[in-house]
Amino acid sequence: MALTKLRIEILDKDAVDSGKGLLDHFDVEFNPTEYTLTKAAQIAEIGIPGVDSPVLQFVRGQDERLTLDLLFDTTDSGMDEAAVDVTTLTRQVYQLVKIQPATHAPPRFLVTWGTSLSFKAIAEQVQQKFTLFSPTGVPLRATVSLTLREYKTLEEQLRELKLESPDRTKVYVVRRGDTLSDIAAAEYGDPGAWRVLADRNRIADPRRPRPGTALEIPPLAPGGGAR
């Protein structure tokens, strides 16, 4: 059975520059022995005088984090003048946290390992630790520690949440060609409720809301206005 390697694939193709170390994709030399996924929520404490503990209020979720260590080694090239600098291998990982000229930002990428790990991310921190050197000081072995933050667009998050409570304010991301009448018809079953959306979101032209805008969709009161 063939060994499946952990792979990193760059999603911002404009940022790819193999001449500077950022490849379209690459497999790690040695699979990690472990990795950690961390997910948290931001909770506010509401202090009420005279009670035993504060009331807890959910504020928002926080992005998931993936941390792992990758080992790189070039000792098979020898320990003498022919020794290969291990940074020729670690450079491509280090580029994950570097600003790329074409995009003016570090690249977005996808980490996959078999069928169990698929993590779209940006790099928060990349740390290189060199642990073995040739007699002339060439680094031959390194451990690269990665701290990665999950990357999701607003539209992806809203689609996954599937917030459908009719009595709560929702959010809709405007698509190209949408009008407020179209959105009101889809959300309320009444295209005439477009004015509720325009008032809540301060939209000047209901026929041309800007694509990518996150609109608040408030629940309707019995009289037809926003609650």
C-alpha cells in the first residue's frame, strides 16, 4: 500500500512563482506524527449584581486553527562539501507566510492528508528550527512549526450555518444581478417588502445593490415593517 503524503496546494494561482520557492503544490518530505485542530467561541460575561455567577452570552465563533510540525532532512547528500542546505526544502513552506508580489498578501492554500484532513487556510506563523549542521555550518535538518488559521468567505460561512429562524435577523450576501425586490421575494415571499431591506441597510438604489454586500434581513412585524 502506497504511503499518502500530506499535500499543500496554493489556491491563489497568481501568487505562484516557482523561481522564488512558491510552488503550485508540494508534498511534505515526512508526514507529521501528530497535528492539532482547535476551535473556540467568543463568550461575553454579563454581570448581574446579587447572583452567584455572570450570565454568559454567545458573541461569535472564532476561526479554527491547525498546528503541526514538519521535519526536513538532507543528510542523505552527505556531511562534507557536497552537503545540501535544508533550506532548499523548507523555503517553499516559509513562503506560506510571506507577502506575495502579485497578490500583496500571503497566499491562501489547502492542506490535505488522505480523506481525514482537508483544511483551507492562511498561515499565521511559520517557525524554522535547525537541529543538525555540517562541519562547515550548512543546516541539514530542520523542524518547521506551522500555525494555520481556517479561511472561509462570508458566503461560505452563511451557507454552512443555514440560519433559517423566521423570527431572527439573517444575513444575505448580494450576488451580481440581484435587486432588493428579488431578495424580498425570496426571503419574505413579498417583493414589495424591498423597502424594509433598503431602510435597514441604507441602500440608495434598490435596483443595483453592490455585489458582495452583506445585507441584514430583519424579521417582519405583523404590519409589514421590520421588528
